[in-house]
Amino acid sequence: MVPRRPTRPVFVGNERTGVVQIGGGLPGADASPTAVAPVSVQTMTAGYTHEIDKCVAEIERYAAAGADIVRLAVPEKKDTEALKEILAQTTVPIVADVHFHFKRALEAIEAGVHKIRLNPGNISDRAQVEEVIDACKQANNGRGIPIRIGVNEGSIIERRDKQKRLKELGAVFGDHKHGYLLAIMITKLEEYLDIFYERGFRDVVISAKSMSAPIVIDAYTEIAARFPHPLHLGVTHAGPQDTGRIRSVVALGTLLANGIGDTIRISYASDHVGEVEDGLELLYSLGLRERAGAELIACPTCGRIQVDLFSLVKDVRETLAKEIRLPMKVAVMGCVVNGPGEAEGADVAVFAGDRRGIIYVQGERVANVTEDQILPALLEECRRFQGRVERGEAKLGEKKVDIVPPDPLGELGSGWEKMAAERMRAGEGTTGITVGRT
């Protein structure tokens, strides 16, 4: 893991919603550096913003899943007119997504939104951009609100000037599409940022999304080397969750592991709760966020399995999500081959044998139960361990003893001795090499 890239910090939200810092490590508006903030997770509503009750319910569902920031589309005036009431009811910072008319940005700012997203490909008139910048500078009782500039692949190509559009499309779809596209992204970003800098505005977040994971990696890497602003990572048009998560994690995981990225949105053509859950899991896996709730690990199963592990893992996961608050590591293993090693590294673990399960808590064996009792016994040990940690009687990740693997065919089966005897009868030595056969 490469250390996080330092950037100018930006701040999104207010006293009621809480303030989310994006980036950090370089001096901000107050000329003093802040620590680099944890990578935040965003998502976007899928419904209509002007349907206030549905919109608020959707936002709160994402907040409950762990979203730090939620973005809303405001394509029409009726959407910005709904913002004030929405903002009064929601508990996370809200971003207004402005694509086609700068007045929607001005209306959203007036309503009290916490951040604006502008698109250089659709709002390029300098006077209009300057008006939005000045409104953002004066917002929030003079403290200002940040702006995200999105130079995404799907929206940076010129759409109004037909001759210019043909020229840009010809460049992008020529023999060197990748390089030309990056050049257009960075050129338009530089042109846009010049307007912001001339107005003395630097509370900027940058995004450069594409549907191609390699382009996303290259674009953000180039931008990170050129500009001191926080980066909003994402793969656009990623598809449904089952395929989109692979495309997204390849790109975002590569960038984050190299210290690039300050806030992320994984985009799916499916329930956006999945965007939040997968975004958080990505950050947990890279150690970029402290896990909230239990971390469940489980074996993929094989011909050694002797219990219904798939059902067990599903049931354990659902119950842990409801009841366990601490980031304890819980291992559910289907056999005694990998079980002891995983149990040794987990706070609470079970590994199964011949329709039975042995449960360990931080390396200490606490139960040997029948298959039908594995789930309740394991969950009860998780609850007990959580209580002990909260009372200060135990610490997460503290192994007390080394596990001696049980006899997989003895206590849970028929004994090492029988297995050895069967090998000898078959003419095999203790090394497993066949001898005496012709």
C-alpha cells in the first residue's frame, strides 16, 4: 500500500448532518494543512428528487447502509424547489448534480445544498460558470461550499458545436483512442480549473470516470500527478452489480492501493445500497476504513465439506449484521484442513467435521456441538465476546493460545489410526508413496 496522496481538503455538510472531510494533507482555505481524511463513500438517488417523501426515504436507506454523502439529480426547477424540504429531513451531506442549466446550481445553492457537481461538457459558458463559483463562495454563511468537476468520458465531448464534436470524436475513436481521450480530459480540466483559479476558488474535487477500467486507472493517475485537489473515484456505466463490482474494484482498488483517491462511488444498474456496501468492503479490505461490524470469512467449500456451509454462512452473516457492532473477525470453515489456521487468526471461529463443529474464541476451544447447534452456539459466542470487549475484559485480534489441530477423523470422524491403517493395507507408506505394486 502506497501512502495516501496529500491534497487540499474540502468539507461537505454542516452541523446538523455532520461535516465530511474529503482529502487533506495540504493547506486548505485557512492556509493550514489537515490530516488526510479517511476515504468516504458516496452514492446517488435513483428516483425523482421532486418526489420528496420517496427521495428522503431513499437517502436515509443509503445512510443506514453506511453512505457518507448522497448525490441528487436536479434537472428541473421542481427538483431544486424540493431541495429545501429534503435538506431539512436528511442526516447526511447532499450534493446537487447539475448537468444542463447553471440556474439549477444557483437554485440548489440557495436551498442550502452542501456541494455542487458541474460538468464542463454541458456547462461551459464562462459567465455562467463564474456565477456558480461566486455563489458557492458566498454560501454556507460565507464559509463556502465545494464543487466537483466531472470530466467523465461520456460527457466531455463537445455536443453543441458539430464541427468541434466531429473533430473530437475523430480523435477519440482513432487508432490511439486511449491517449487522445486522456488528452481531452486533462485539457478540458485545465481550461475549467483556470476559471476557478481566476475567481480565487480552490475548494474543488475532480472526477474523470470512464466505463473502461484501464482508462480510469490512467486518467486518475495522470490527474493526481498534475493537480492538488481531492479525487472522486468511479467507473461509470459499470453495469449490474454482479459484473459491475469486478470492473469497479479492479480500477478503484488499483488506484487506492497506490495512494490515489479520496472519495468513491461504485455505480450499479441495480439497488444502490449495493454500491455503498461494496464501496465500504473495498475500503475495509485495503485497510482504508475501520470496519463497522463483524468481518466474516468463510471457506469456498470442496469435497472435504461435511456440513451445509452455504446455508450456515448466509445465516451467520445476516445475524452478525443485525447484532454485532464491533469489528471482530469471525471465521466459518467447512472442514478441519484450513479450519485451525483460520480459527487461530479469528476472534471467534468454527470449523466443521462429521456433522459437528468445534468453536474457538481467540484460540481457545469453547464448544463441540452437533451441526444443528453450530449456528446458535457460534452466535452466542460472538455476543459473549462482544460483551467482554465492551467491558474491557478482552481485546480484538488478541490470540491467547496456539491451536493444536484436532484429529479430523477421530473426534470428528474415525481417527488418524484408521486412516493410516487403510493406507498400509493399500500398500502405501507413511509418506503417501505407493510401494510394492507392479
